[in-house]
Amino acid sequence: MLITSTSVALLACSHYRTREIAEKIDRLCAALRFTVGVGSRVLLKPNLLSARSGEHLACTHPAFVAAVAEWFLDQGAKVAIGDSPVFGTAKGVMRATGIEKALAGLPVECINFDQSATVKLSGGVSVDMARAAMECDLLVNLPRVKAHSQLFVTLAVKNYFGTVVGFQKAWWHLRYGNHAEQFASHLVDLLTVLPAGVTLVDGIVAMHGTGPISGRPFSLGLVAGAINPVALDTALLQILGLDPTQSVIWQECANRDLAGIDPARLDFPLLKPAGISVNNFKAPTTLNPVSFNPLRMLISAFRRFAARVKESP
């Protein structure tokens, strides 16, 4: 993808009503001048962190996912949806969180990232990427705004980590667990190999406190969009009232002087950040290492294998 745009579209939205969200998605895309060709292969990539009960706040909301799917279908696109969850499979998480039900009746293909392609990043690391993400015409990133106990917050750039196939995600955590800057560097490297598309953010009800799983709900009341995820992260950090330098991912983008890191150079065709900013969103003050316990890696791999066996016909 090209990381050049500095335009960020923002709208207030306080309820998870699919029709209302779809109308706002249309306004966001129009403001960004984002268009979709008829017949385009579109992959929606929400945050499908885990299917475990009580953690649905950790995933992109079903109504938001359904609204985006409807908008792309209305443009004549062929729509698929997938992710690489920490535990279980994308299909399993979509079923558990209500996304599958919200998509019922829509011609949307729900997929697991079973097939991969090895890609060499600019930093020299080879990584197995989901083939569905690499081969689509448009990659649509659908993060949910959340605090993160290891990376401060998880926003647009971080959500692309789900294009890395399941077990290798855990390996990255293990390999770079005590080197957060290197971990962030590889995350930012992903942007240069992924297809073009758009990021549409579920910020209606965010998660704050700890996260990305066990945080508390926070009524942020916004939806947002951008072609450039770096610009979107900069705007969201401003809206949340957070120091961007506390985000190791944003800091890596700033070290590379990527377009979108300077809030003074961002363009807001709809609402301005000042009109929807908050001052009581809580992010972690002390961050944990990003490493995974090796036993957790084995458990994750076993659960993923068991879930896929269960889903097999």
C-alpha cells in the first residue's frame, strides 16, 4: 500500500445500528474519495482476537462488520472476511461473537487464513502472510479502538498484524518479546507489502484500562476512515488525548518520517478532532513485554488445530 495520504475522515456515531453505520461508512468513503470497482475482490479484516466468552468487546462489533460488508456489496464488490485469531479460528470467532449471524443472508465468504505465502519484509525478515490478504484487490482494515497492555493502544497499523498466519504471530511475540521496538518495526514493514485499501475504525464503544482483552468499555462515539493507517493512528491518539510517543508503533512510524505522523499536516474533510476529543480514556501507564509464554504458544496451536478439525466437513 502507498502511505502518502494525509486525509482522515471522522464522524460521530453513538449506536451499533447497521443501517446508521452503513450511511456513515458511505459518507466516510465519499470524503476520502475512496471508490470500488465492480467485481473487485475485497477482503474485510476485522479484529477477531478471541472467541472466549466475555471478550466480545475485544473484537470488531458485528453490526459494524455487517454495515461495511453491505456497503461494499452495494458497490458491486465480491466480499470475503477473515483474520488470524490468537485462539481458535476466524470462523469460530465470528460465530461466537455474533458476526456470522449479523452477516446472515449476505453473499459474504467467511474464511480462515489457512493458505499462506512467504514474503520477505524490507527489514530482512521472512514472514508467512495470509494468501487471501496478499491476493485481494482491496484490503479493508476494520480495527476496534482499544488500550493494549503491551503496546499502549491497538489502532489501525496494529490491526494489520492479523494478516500474519496464526502460529507465526505467536512466534513473533516469543522472538521479539523483549525488543518492542524491533517488534514494532516489523509491524510497520507489513504496510509496504500489503495491498491497497482503506481502514474503517470501530470507535463507537472502545476498550480502555488494560486491553486488548480484559479492558473496560468506553463510549467513544465515533467512526473514522483513512487510506493511510499512519495518519489515522495519529488522529486517534490526538482524539484520545494520549501522548503518541508512548505508542512504540507510532514512534516507529515517526522515526521513519512516514506521511501522517504530523497532526498539523493532517486534513479532516468532515469533523475535526477537537470536536470529538475525550480526556478520560485510560491507557496503561506501565507496559508489559510483548512476549508469549512458550506453553501459551503450544496451547494456542492446539486449540487452533482442534477448532479447524471441528469445522472440517
